[in-house]
Amino acid sequence: MAWDPELQELARRQELAKTMGGPESVARQHEHGKLTVRERIDALLDPGSFEEMASLAGHGEYADGELAEFTPATTVGGLGRIDGRRVVVTGTDFTIRGGSATKPSHKGGMLGDIAYEFKLPFINLLDGAGANIEGVSERGHTYLPSDYAVFKRPMQIMEQAPLICAVLGSVAGGPAGIALLSHFNVMVKETSALFASGPPVVKRALGHDLTKQELGGASIHTRESGCVDNAAEDELDAFRQIRTLLSYLPSNVWELPPVVPAQPPPDGWQDGLSNIVPSNRKRPYSMKTLVSLCVDGGDFFEIAPDFGESLIVALARVDGHPIGIIANNAAKHGGALDQRAADKQGRFLDFCDVFHIPVAYFVDIPGFMIGQQAERAGTLRSGMRAIWIWQNITIPTFTVQVRKCYGMAGAATSDASRLSYRVAWPSGEFGSIPIEGGVSAAFRKDIEASADPQARMEELEAELQVLRNVFRTAEAGGVEEIIDPVETRQYLQRFVEMAYRTLEQDRGKKSRVGFRP
């Protein structure tokens, strides 16, 4: 063939690119319990579906016009499929200079362009630092960071398609920022770390001698900072979580979430719902179990389970249709909405609104978290932001008043003025403030002036307990319906049917709020 020499050269260069940083670097990657970037892509995507792009990108050194040595680019990526759906995936090759690019490369940007222009989900597998000081020597000059527009394209993708990041090694600098420009991110316990600058810089600047895990390990970011949503046991678990999350999402905001065959709720769900809330209102119960009894197969995918633990947010299905779940966790702080839980709720509502996923809220909330620590944390600001977001989302919402719903935080559970449907269980109780504590404040002078303050307080509480009866609220039209807990799934099914019919009519309508990292 006329082009045989060129085709042979093409094949040779493609094979050189697949050697990555060489056998020794690949072996070190494995010794640290990490897969190579190519192994990661193969493990994430449907078998045989990867179509690499810019496979020849890198730096060649020539002798007498012939390629003598080739260093592949530190980015590997292209098109692939997950559960048959087209996605764009890109990953950092840590075996080449620790994943740090010192020479300009348009490969990563090109893959982002493909995801943006073709409105495809974009998955970024991160493993490496950002800027490398060697780059200053190679460029011969520095530059203003504001000229480095690496963050712009991810922000644009996030407006129209799922963007997911996995932190699979030590990620610092620009890539650490990229990890947060995502709708969902995950990191691996023990082998992943995330920070603005790593331990050597922190030690030099601040004198703090920390390990990578102490500075920015999974326990730091999934429990304390909230910078990362989920922790994974290993890389394969991270990929499983990514695939699971994507199964609930549309490919872009002009589509509706994918519907799958419906699954029945778990065995014994009716008895479970009938008995799950104790008659003693001070006793706890498992809200996660309650949710599982209402959704298809009893399965849901929880997001940020270790952050803001007084609130549960998750994706589930009802009659095969994806639905967002928000639920107060009475087993943590009594379900009170603290600063972290409020931020978590607001971010999840943004997420569901962007991807047209209707939301069901299971309410058992005594109010905002109180006390000095809560005030210092800015609970009120985060809580009011959560209320503001609820008032501005465009998706249909359904609220189940399971037990308590009090105060300003109770206003963060529904918006009765639009696309909202609320039902209550007989265990429900509502108001601006709980009777316990509220009586002490409102009737302080009366109680203090009585011969037996404790007896007077209990007397007043008993009088007001009569008015807390859920049926009186229903008499006044204060809730759409009181239902038998066993009917909850039936009402959810009805809500989902109406919600998706409405969403079909509004398909392509952009969220008023958008998604904020």
C-alpha cells in the first residue's frame, strides 16, 4: 500500500504512547495500590468501548529527522460508553512526571471541548499535581494565573451535562480545584489526598509537618470540609459509584432522567412502615430504613453520607423513575439542621433542579441547630440559603411530614406556593417552636411566679399539647392530607407520575438557580 510506512509509524507511536512512563513507573504505581490511567479507563467503561483521542499527543525528540524518543502527554482520554450511553472520559497519567505537565498541552482542553459541544457527560480521573516549577524554566517566563483558563470549560460543561471527578491519588493545585468543579466527586480511602498545596509546601510555609492523609485524606474531606462527596473503599468501588450515579442522570439538561423497569419495594414494607415511628416521640428510629421501605427494591444511592449527618440526601427510584430523596436523620442531633446539613441540602437541590429530578422530602426536623457552636458556624446563613434555594427551584417536590416540623428550618422542607404536594402521617407535629422549651420562654414570668414552677410548666405544656394534634391542623386545611404510613408509596407513585408528565412538558427548561460548587 502507498501509505504503509506512515501506517507503520502510526502504529509504532500508538504503542509508544501505551507504555506510559515505562515499566518501572508502572510498577511503582501498582506498588502504591493504584491502577494506571489506562487500567482505570478500562475498569470504568463498558468493555471494549474506549475510543482514544489525541493518542499521539506528547513530546518527541528527533535525530536526523527520525523520532528517537517519545514522552506521552500526561493526559489520556477519549470517548466511551457506560451502560451503553456515550461519555467523555479523561485521566491523569501519574507514571509520567507525577501527572504534572510542564509543557503546554491542549489534549485535556480538547476533550472538554468535545464533552461541551456534543453535550455529553464528562468524567475526570485525577491523579497528580498541577503546576510544576520546572515549567518556569522550560517556558522561560511566568504568567498571570488569571490567564490560565483551565476552570472555564468545566464550569460551562456543568451548566448542561453531568461532570464527575474521581480523586485517585495525591491531587494538588489546579487539579484540586478541578475536582471541586463537578456535580459529584469521590476519593479513595488511604490512597487519595486532596489539597491546595501538599505537605512539603505546607511545612515550608507554616511549619506544620503533616502526612498527606492528615492534610487532605478522605476522612478530612468527606467528613469535615465537605469538599468531596463520597469515599470509596478502592478504585473499583469509586468506579462503581460513578456508574451508579450516572444511571440516575440524563446525558444532558435537554433530556429527562432515564427510566428503567420498576421494582417492588422490599418484603415486609407495609408492616415496616406501620411500625417504624415509635409512639414515644422521644425515641429514635432509622430514617434510612424508612426511605428504603418506600422506594424500588429498597435501594438508594446516598450522596455525602458522612457530611452533615443530620440530613440524608440520596437518589432512588419509584416505578423505575429517578427521584431525589431528602430526609432528616433524627438519630443525629435529633434531625436538627446544622450549617453542614443546610449546605448539603442546598447543593443537592441545585443538583436535582439542574437534571430535572423531582424531590421527595421525609420531614422530622425540630428546627435549626442551636447553641454557641451553631451560631459561630453560621447556621442561620446556610439555613436561609437552603430556604432561598427551595423557593427558586423549578422541579416538582413532594413532602412527607413524618414527625416534627418546626421553626425556620421547617420552612426549608417545602414551598406550598408551587409544584408542591404535602402529606402527613398521624405522627406528624408542626409549629413555629416546639412546646418543650417554647413554654419556658413564652410563659417565663407566669412559671417563675407560681408556687410550683415545674408543675405550672407541665400544666401549660399539657394545655398546648391538645392543640398540637395533627388532626386540628388538617381541620384548618393546613396540610393537603393525612395518610396511613402504608399509603406513602402509593402517594409517591402518584407524585412521580404527575412530576414526570410536568417535566416532559418543560423539558429543556434551564434551572433558575444552576449548580454552584
